[in-house]
Amino acid sequence: MTMTSQPTWSPVALSNVIDPSTSTGALVDGAELVVWRDSSGKAHVWEDRCPHRGMRMSFGFVRGDHLACLYHGWQYDTAGQCRHIPAHPQLEVPQTIRMQTFAAAERNGIIWAGATADADPTLLPAEIAGLVPVRSLYADCTAAKALKGLAATPLPISADAPTVEAITENYISLTAGPIRLLVAIQALGKEKIALHLMANEGAPVAALARYAQALRLTLETAPAEAA
Ligand code: FES
């Protein structure tokens, strides 16, 4: 499984929602992924499927720098190589038993999954310091419609459309007065997205969270051509 129809990097979660030594599932354009942090806190993104019998690895558990499958306990290291099979503890595990891995990166408080294992980190959004998480939310619309709506909708405290500082097919950086808002868009499937919002420290986070909720309603009800 590859994510070649997707941009080089796709956001999969706000960084602050995944603790060290935990794992969770994520969807990118229909592809099921496991996002997990080892005990040092480093993030990893793999296909959410154990090579043994196909169990979801997001149901598994982290042991140091290994992710263990819930079903038969096979353990995989941070490179995705199987290192331990409990039923055969003495076995030197063949190199061929490995996970499909994707590049993982953290930028601007968001965990990003590469479309391939060697995705180019220079294609991540520009780094912005001093950001805090606002929230993530789901919406039933396309990324293009959401970007258009974000660019046209005034941020709290302002009556005018915000200034668009940067925009790609799944990311937008907006400013209005003292507010800077970043929104990374995760394409989940057909007309289903997750929006991950970060803002500058000192921004009215609660007001921005309400703004996002109101925007979601607009995006889901407005006809495509009017969004
Ligand atoms: S399905 Fe994962 S260890 Fe058997």
C-alpha cells in the first residue's frame, strides 16, 4: 500500500495528543496507518497491519523502542524489522519479516506522515516557533473547499478576511492582527478531512476553537461552488 496520490507529507495528528510509548490509528486517503511514539518520544508511522496475520498494529503496545502486536506478540523495532517472536524466542527472525514504514516528522506541533519511507523533509511546511495547539476536528468536505473557506473567513477579533502567509494543497498559514493560525488538513477519504489547528502563543485559543467549529458547519452545508 502506498500513498502516492497524496501530497509528499500528510498531517496525521497534533503532536500533543500522542504520548511517548503509545500508539494510535490514522487514516490518510483511505490508507490505514499506525502512529506511535517509542519510549524516547520519537514518532513513527507504519502501515497499520501486522505482517503475521494482519492484526492492526494500532491495537498493539509499545515496549521500549519496539511496537508489539496484540495478537501473537511479535515485536518490531523502530525500523519496522521484526525482532522477536514469542512462540520461537531463540529464532533469529528473517530480515524479510518487516513492516511497511513511512517517513515520520514533527513540524509546527503536528505529526506528519511521508508518502514514502524516504519522503523529502525539505518539503515540510516552514518552521514557525512558539505555537500552541488549538484542536483537531473532522469535516465532511474536500481539502480544497476547506482551504478556500479558511482563506475567506475572518478570524476572531477581525471583520476582514485574514492574510494568507502560506498555502499548499493540505496546509494554510493565516494571520490577522496579533493572531497567527496554522491549519494542516488530513485527507481521510472522499470528502472527509481532519483539520489540525495550531496558533501563536497568546492567541485566543477558545475563540479559535469556536471559529473552527462554526467554519466546519459552513463547509459542510455550503454548496461546493460557493465555499
Ligand atoms: S498477527 Fe501480529 S503477531 Fe500474529
